[in-house]
Amino acid sequence: MYVLGLDVGGTSSRALLLDASGRRIGYGRAPGGNPAAHGTGTAAANIRRALEPALLGVDPAEVAGAVIGMAGVGALDRAVFDRMWASVGLRCVPAVAGDLGVAFAAGTAEPRGTVLIAGTGAIAARIEDGEPVAVSDGLGWLLGDQGSGFWLGREAARAAVRGLSRGESDGLLTRLVAEEIRDSDNHDGQDVRDGQDSRDVRDGRDVKDGRDVRDGQDGPSGRDGRAGGWPPVDGRAEAIRLVVHAQGHSPLELARLAPLVSRAAAAGDPDALKIVATAAGLLCATVAEVRQEGEDTPIVLAGSVLTSEGPVCSAVRDGLGAPTALAGDGAAAAAWLAAKEAFGLDREAAAQLHRRILREA
């Protein structure tokens, strides 16, 4: 007998098959299966792509239970999903839930506590008996997601364009942001067809072989933006270039600038340090909305912003003032939840299996 756990997000879908002892039998990974982001059809197809390698060599009818932690579950067309599920030979009825309970289980086997997720978005929840009973934020990039990866990236871009517009181009965060966006512009401008060299001319600059050519000088070549071409001759023009880039792409692409904040903060950049402190304060405030003062239940930190060691994670831990645990593999946590139900595990056996599964994940 087997159980399946799936961790389905906007960027990836992961499926893990375990036997009753917690041994890993199969694993699959595919693009994102969030139905709110991709639509149910695409989401179901991507989840199937994750399921197929996980089930390879196994009779799907022997899967006794499955739990799916899915971002955007409210947008799921269950009829479309159920047809996909049956098409791979699975007969068990999966428990399809949001990602909050699974993220909490990825950090602890306890039934009660708090989970804070900060990835591209940000959300916190109070968990009772494995289910969220109170939720804070998770309101999207435009109106919420305070302290998230998107929020960090947007604040980095704001600091860069404001500094450049004032003629202040010597800050590390400003240089890193400008370099990252310049690299992206160069990549977007490359168009190699029919064996011909790429060449794009935009806004008075030539792009050739991935480099900027202005006034006969190559653009920055180092990742910290210190090489030739920096500082820009016209800071205001450079700021406008960054603005045009940001407005010409999906707003959520700003989240890729978030790691630059941590990098610059670690080097002592004042703009980055201010952003980190503000983000940590916002995330701690999100937790405070769902957690009782003096509560001693576990706080699980999940999402790329909080599971990557760095200034933001450290500041959040300090600000919470309570013991925290980092979430592990979401697919493993979902499989553990499925095993608890399918195999009727008591609390002690479930805790032992949790340590085994999450340690090996």
C-alpha cells in the first residue's frame, strides 16, 4: 500500500509516493499547477506530468490515500481535475486543500500552532487540528502580501529608481538592481535567427552579444555593477529605463529582485537594511493578527524568503520572539498527512513517521 503527497504551487508541482514505512518509492516534478494562475486545464496537465514519474512501476490502484496541498485551490474545477486523476489509474479520492496546512505540517507534527509563508506572496494562519482557522494577509501583490518576495523586489526597484533619479548611484542595492534589469533587457533583446548575430537598438543603445554598447564602452560586466559603464552618465535616464522595464513586464517579476536585498543588506547597504527591517516588521505583524500573545505553540516559517538563511529570516525570527521551525519538503509533508489518515496512525506513530519522512526529504 502506498500514499501520495503533492505540493502544487505557481512555479512547480511535486509528487512524492511513499510506502507504509515512509520509504520513498517515486518522485515527480513538473511546472506549476496553481489553477488560479494557470487555469484548471493547464494546472491538471502539469499535475499529471508530476504524477506519472512518481507512479512509475507501481499499480496506481494500490495507492490508499493522497493529500494535495494546492495554492489557488479555490479556482479548481474539480470535475476537470477528477478526470485527470482517474486517467492515471488512481482510485483513491484525494484530499485537496490549500497550502497552509501542508506548509505547517512540513515544519512540525504538532496539531496546533502558526504558519507564516513568505514566498512571492505572504500569508499567515493559525492552525488547529491541522486546519487553518484564522488567516491574515495573502491578499495579493496589489493590495497585500506585505513583506513578501514581491514586496521586497518592488521596494528594491523603488529605492534604485529614486536614488538614480536624485543622482545617487553609488549604493550597492542600486547597482545590483540596475545590473539585474540590464541583464534582463539584454536577454530580451537577443534574437538569433537564421544563423545571424543578434543586434537590437533601443533607447539609443545597441545590444550585441549580451552587452550594452554606449559611447564605445561596454556596460557593467560584474554582478555588483562595478565594472565599466557605471555610474551612469545620466542617472535620471537610467531610472526611467528601469521604470520602463518594470512596467513592460509582469509585476510579479519584481520578486526576482528580492535576493538582491538580502545580498546588499549583508554588505551593509543602508537602503537594503531599511527594507529588511520593514519587511520583518510587516511579517511579524501578520503573524500577530492570528496568534495569541504569550502562546507557546510552534511557529513554522515557509516560503523562499524565510527558508533561505539571510537577513530577512534572521530579522523575522528575532522579531517573533518565539521558537520557530523551518518548513521542509511540502510534498513529503502532504504524503505524511495522507499516511496518517490512510494507515490510521496514532499520535506517537505519526510523530515518528514525520521525523523519518521529513528527515529523508
